[in-house]
Amino acid sequence: MTDTLTQPPAGGEGPLPEFPMPRSAGCPFAPPPAASALRSEQPVARVKLWDGSTPWLVTRYTDQRSLLADPRVSADATLPGFPHVSPGLREVAAHRRSFLTMDDPEHARIRRMVTGPFAVKRVEALRPDIQKITDDLIDTMLVGPAPVDLVRALALPLPSLVICRLLGVPYEDHDFFQQNSSIMVNNTSSVEDVSNANAALTEYLDNLVTARISDPGDDLLSELAVRIKAGELTSREAATIGVLLLIAGHETTANMIALGTVALLENPDQLAALRETNDPKAVAKSVEELLRYLTVVHNGRRRVALEDIKIGGETIHAGDGIIAFTGTGNWDAEIFSEPERLDIGRDARRHIAFGFGVHQCLGQPLARVELQVVYSTLYRRIPSLRLATAVEELSFRHDGAVYSVRELPVTWTS
């Protein structure tokens, strides 16, 4: 595959490249060829978004880490110049402030309220429960007919069950919150649909949190209820936190399970090495490499400059939008040798699939444990697992906040 720009880069003749950029049909795991070309030719370049705005696309790993850790760069989605992913999410940002799109000290104040349940020790304590959920779902797969859609049979229910238990959300409501979550993370959803889905989820979480004030349990929503009683949060702020954690807690991991399985099935030597190892450290290393290789959060980390910043031979002016496109960062050959090769023995811990800086993913310890359990269990329990269709016939999700497959038909030898 040759990396070429489909449109001239900023500063040249012709229109700016449009973002997001299309992936190559023959390389479903690789970042878009035009973005990779920019990393080599113009690592800080203007691009054009859906609304006509022209933020800076930053494609080089070192520049991305530098900007994401720079206090002169803001995550506040209400600021002019912020590069919104879609009309729907722009509308939500104007009416629902999430700590994900706040700056310190407000960001740090709210984030500290929910950090505890995602601490490494507390997440590790969940490993036996996550293992049981995984085994139960695989048991159900094995006694049912094949082929089966792995997304619906395992990838989606596993993280949904886990985040429901952690938050205190009834799993029997999963159809409701999964459907509305899907609307919110779909870039093609209308403003009305996104607003309605956000309102429905916020009201739902608001009711659950309010109920915990008088009837607390051993869950995160109950901890938020304590904050409400202490006057540290309003019920609507707590509900907004709940919506964010519920969506993020199942969407990304579900898509990593599915897309990771496709990548491993397409690299049978790596799948065999993972299946045959009994070393938890080797499994953990495999997870880090798959996170690097796939970078499923594929819309980039969106920011806006608060001051003029010189980087990559360009000056990003105050008020300019910034997109740190971590997909190309994680495939930067200056950092990861032969980045196009899936190598589960690679030390990929420096990847930025979870972002970087103060806004890096809160739930990454939980995602890591879930993926370690699934990747070390599924292929061992079903060693003959294989795609039930050609990889070229899979429908990939290009239109959402998280990249993956819509369905993953798999089968096995009984």
C-alpha cells in the first residue's frame, strides 16, 4: 500500500484535505493513507471538517504527546474554534458539560470523584467476576447454533454487564442504553436524534442517582449520590457523569474485542502465540499491542489552542482547533518499528490509544483487564474459531466515534 495524499496538503495548491479521511479498503486496520502521508510530509497541517472549519491535524507521535500535555491547549468543547466531531455532538456540548470536555481545575475536581472505582487495585479485584461473565457468555455460545455474531454474543454484553455492575445500572435495560448510546456516538445521527438520545439517557441516570440518595448501594451511582447530599454535585451533574461512564464503559471495549478478534484471525501466527501462552505478562503485552495497532477511538483527540504554539514547523494560533490523530501516532515508525506489523511480543506500552495527559482515559485499567480476560479465554476455549465470512465482506463502522465491525459472524468446529 502506498501512502499518498488524496488532496493537496495545507499550504499547497488546491483545497485542503477533508477530515476524516477514508481508509484503504484493502487495509482495514491501517490509518487512512492520506493521514499517514501527512505525517511524513506535513505533520502539522490544516484540514477541513464537516462544518467548513479548518483545524490543525497533528499526525506525528511526539507532537501529539507534546500538545496533549500542554496547558496552553484546552479540551473545553464550548470554546470558539473547538473542532466538533458532528453537529449532534456540538449541540450536546452546548448544553451538557462533561468533565471530559473541561479543563483543570474543574476537570480535576470532578474526575477525582469517580477515580476510585477505576483504580488498578479495585479493578483487579473485579477480575474473577469478569472471568466468570466471559466464561458464561462463551458457554452460551457453545451450546447454541453456529455461526454466531460475536458482537452480540460476547463483545457487547461483556463490557455492558461489567459497567452496569460497577455503576449500579440494571442490565435488563441494556437495549435502551445501548440503542441510545449508539445514536450518540454515530457521527451521522441528526442533531434531533442525538439531543433526544442524550436527554433520554440523562433522565434515566438522573432517576437512578436520585433513588440512591435514599436507598444507597455498593456502586458508583451511590457514591455520586453521597456527593449530591454533600452539596458537591447537582443531580443533573451526577447524571451527566453517569451517562459518560455508561457509554464509554461499554462502547470502546466492545469494539476492541470484536476488531481485535478480526486482527488476530487475520494474523494466525500471532493468534497462535497468544492462545498458547500461560504467561499473564505476555497476555498483557498482547493487549497493549492490539490497542496500539487498532486505535479504535479514530476521530482523534479534539482540542483548541488558548495561546500561540509553535510545533512541527507551524504556528498554531490562539483559537485554532487541533486534532491529535492518534491513529497515525501509534503507527509512527520513529517510535514503533514496523508499525504496520501486528507483533504481540512488542513493547507497545508507549501507545496513546487512551490519549495522553490529564484527559487520558479514566477507565483504561478496566478496559485492560476486560481485554486480557477475553483475549486469554476466547481463543483457548474455542481454538477452531474462525470467520464465517470473508474479511472483505465485513461491514466496518467508519461513521462512529469508535472504529470496529457492525457484525462479526464466526463459527468453529464442534
